[in-house]
Amino acid sequence: MVADHMTGRVLRYSARQALIHHATRLGIGRFEANLIIAAVQHRAGGAARPESDDEKANRLGSGVFFITAAIVQATILAGVWWLAF
């Protein structure tokens, strides 16, 4: 059941809560249910999850932000250097 609720190597929090609730109804304690979930996640750890379009866009956006910030800082530094000397 755990593997069926996973997306790649990720188990969403809501799915984890539903699995723990289902395990409790089956007589499995919360601690044991979390151990089972961890074991299944560990076993699935070898398969890499493909990067989504949103993750690619976020990575690209953060890179552009840092490059822009570096250019602005370099411009400020050059202006201060030019005024000082």
C-alpha cells in the first residue's frame, strides 16, 4: 500500500497520514506503521524521481535571481570605487 501511494521516492504528508490511519484500523501501531513506511521509502531510494517542470523553473528562476543580484552588487561596488578614486 505504501508503494502505491508514493510518487517516485516521495510520499506526501496527506498520504502518510492516511496510511497511518489505515494501519491503526488494522491494529498496527503508529510507530510500527512509520517503520514500514520508512522501509518502503528506503527500498525505493535507488530510483531517481524525474525533475518536474515546476522544479526546473524554480531552479532557473533562483539562478537568474542570484546572477542579477551579483550584477547589481558589482555595479554598486564599481560606482563607489569610481566616486572614491
